[in-house]
Amino acid sequence: MSTIKRILVTGGAGFLGSHLCERLVERGHDVICLDNFFTSQKSNVAALLDRPNFELVRHDITLPIFLEVDEIYNLACPAAPGHYQYNPIKTLKTSVVGAINVLGMAKRCRAKVLQASTSEVYGDPEVHPQPESYRGAVNALGPRACYDEGKRAAETLFMDYHRMNRVNIRVVRIFNTYGPRMHPFDGRVVSNFIRQALAGDDLTLFGDGSQTRSFCYRDDLIDGVIRMMDGPDEFIGPVNLGNPDAVSMLDLAKMILDLTDSKSKIVQLPLPPDDPARRQPDITLACEKLGWEPTVLLRDGLQKTIAWFRSIDPKHYRPPTPNY
Ligand code: NAD
Ligand code: UDP
């Protein structure tokens, strides 16, 4: 039997999706990248366009689509708070209706389907670090709910299609991930601080900067995602994928100033509502079941990311398109 698979990556032109497409194309698979370019641009996959085993489809995953595939990685969803709060109703539809559409396709094609879920399903957690068994503390009514609750509902749909229809699923809960090709205006902390430091602008620290996050370099993350898809059918997840090394936002700001040799100042702005105070993955399950753990240190990953930000012209990147 051929080991070459027909693989659909929804959200395939995005930050993580484009790297995933690259890795799958390199392995010789027949890759379809589906995207509506809400938070991305074709330049992310430009280098793949003349590869015979790569195809780009402009499509919105909230609308049905018929394709014949063996595997689906469902990544389509705005991921940065500024992007997902831009049109919260659309964000919720993308997670929920998008999940129904990819699960329907997987059921029809008997394809394996992986959901890119998130640490946001834990909300503002009271348990540290967060194991998969923790049920989370999400505010269903707040500004982050369109994303958090959409991803939670998508996990529910994946489990129900699996139980009812025997769809072969995988669920990964991705923690904060960074690296080259992050959208420079996505408002995430790593992209904001690097862009600001390189431009000599003030670094916008929200709150007193004592809140922590654990940042995973994109290569480590993509490695974990592919391992999960290729792993045994008995292990469907959810599984946490992230780097357990936590850092405060103040220390991150100082580290980026140091690495960019920037004279920018750090200024404090109000903390956004429902901003989680701490977030750190417990990756015991990923280590045990997938033999996976991150290898890239934050300083090294930031250096690569900074080098990429130096190489681009932010003028070529636009904020999300209205009317989506
Ligand atoms: P991204 O915004 O760069 O990528 C998302 C992609 O989905 C973009 O190309 C966007 O245009 C596309 N998209 C959005 N709505 C769509 C729709 N309705 N139809 C088709 N395409 C659509 O973000 P990313 O960081 O690459 O995130 C990818 C996935 O991983 C998302 O599902 C996100 O929730 C998840 N995730 C990412 C992180 C992280 O830190 N990067 C953390 C947790 C979860
Ligand atoms: N943050 C910040 N300055 C910024 C952007 C974000 O201090 O310019 C903080 C934000 O309040 C949060 C953390 O950095 O505590 C991570 O934010 P991000 O939007 O990257 O991701 P989140 O984990 O909140 O989804």
C-alpha cells in the first residue's frame, strides 16, 4: 500500500498551517491547503505553489466542501485575541460549523481528522500546571468566550462523531506557540514586543507583567501535531502540546529588548478582561504516549523569530479583512 496520503490542512496558509503544509509536502504527501485568508496571506505558502504535490483552495470552512482525502488537520480559526475578537460571531461559527463540516467530510471519506484545540479550553485556570483532566474555568460570557467556547464545542463534536459514527479522530490542545511567519499585527505578545522593539516603539506590557505564559517554538509544536496524527488509533487525546517552561510577560519583554539590542521603553497598559494569570502545560501524557517534548529554548527560538521579523516589511501585512 502507498504511504503517500491525500491530506487536507484547513487554515493551511496561517502561521502554523503553512509550516505544517511544508512538512507534509516534504514528506511527499499530496497536500490540499484550504484557507479564506482572513488572518493570513498567500505569501506564507508562495514557496509551495509550484510543487506538484501542493494545491491551494480559497474557501471558507463554515461552508460545506466536498474533497476526497485520507487525513484532515483542522486548523482554520483565528487564533490571536485581536483576530478572534474582531468578529466574535464568525469566530464561533468557524469553530463549530467548521468542525461539523470537516467531521462530515471525514465520516464520508473515512478519513482521520485532527482538531487543533487550545489551552484556552482551560480558561483562567486554578490548577497549575494544567493536565488534560482539568475541566477548566472559562467565562462563557466574556470577550474571549467566542474562541474558548467555540473550541470547547468543537472538542465535544469531535468526541460525539467518534462515539456515534466511529470517525477516527485526534484532539491536540496547543499552548502559546511562536516563530517565524506570525502575523506582525496579530496583537499576540511575542509579535507585538518584537515588532515594537525593532521599530524603537514602546513595548506595551498589559498589567504589571507578572502573568505567565509558556512559549513553544513552532518546529517543536508541528512535530508534536504530526506525531499525534500518525500515532496509534487508540490514543485520540485530548493531549496537551506546549513548552512547560513558564515566563512572566515582564521577563519576556526584557529578554526581547536584550536580544534585539533595542532602546525601547516598557510601558504599562491596562490588563484586558479575563486575561489568564498563569498558563503552563502538563505534558506528561504527550511524553508518555508520543515520546514528545519540546527541544528549543525560548532564547534560541526568539532569536530565529527576531531574524525573520528583521527580514520582512510589515507594510506587506494587513489586519483582518472586514466583512468576514
Ligand atoms: P493563524 O491565524 O495564523 O491561522 C489560522 C488560519 O485559519 C489563517 O490562515 C486564517 O486565514 C484561516 N481561517 C480563519 N477562519 C477561516 C475560515 N472560516 N475558513 C477558512 N480558513 C479560515 O493562527 P495559528 O496560530 O496558525 O493557529 C492555527 C490553529 O492552531 C488555530 O485553530 C488555533 O486556534 C490553534 N492554536 C494556535 C495557537 C498558537 O499559539 N499559535 C495556540 C492554540 C491553538
Ligand atoms: N500581552 C502584553 N502586551 C501585548 C500583548 C499581550 O502584555 O502587547 C500579554 C497579554 O495580556 C497576556 C500575554 O501577554 O497576558 C499573552 O498574550 P497573547 O495575546 O500573546 O496570548 P494569550 O495567551 O493571552 O492568548
